[in-house]
Amino acid sequence: MDLGTMKTIGLLLAMLGFALICWWAYTPRNRTRFDEDAMLPFVDEKKSKENQP
């Protein structure tokens, strides 16, 4: 195998990995988990507003 073939194989593996990560991230099964995780930065704000007089 020459260097060009190795680069092509690496590129194809990287593209496949990217496609699999995108597929995993956008499956409906993970949507609720990611929606909850997206709200984590605001949890402290909600708690502090509830504790204020």
C-alpha cells in the first residue's frame, strides 16, 4: 500500500465515524436526554430565583 491509499482509507474511516456520531446524536431515542442536558446550565438560575424573597 502506498501513502495515497492509506490517506484514502483514513479519510473514509473518519467520514464513517462522523456519520455514525451524527446518526447517534439525532436518533429520537436520545432526544430527551440531550434536551435535558441542554438545560443544565440554567438549573442553578432556576434554583436561585426560587430561593430569592
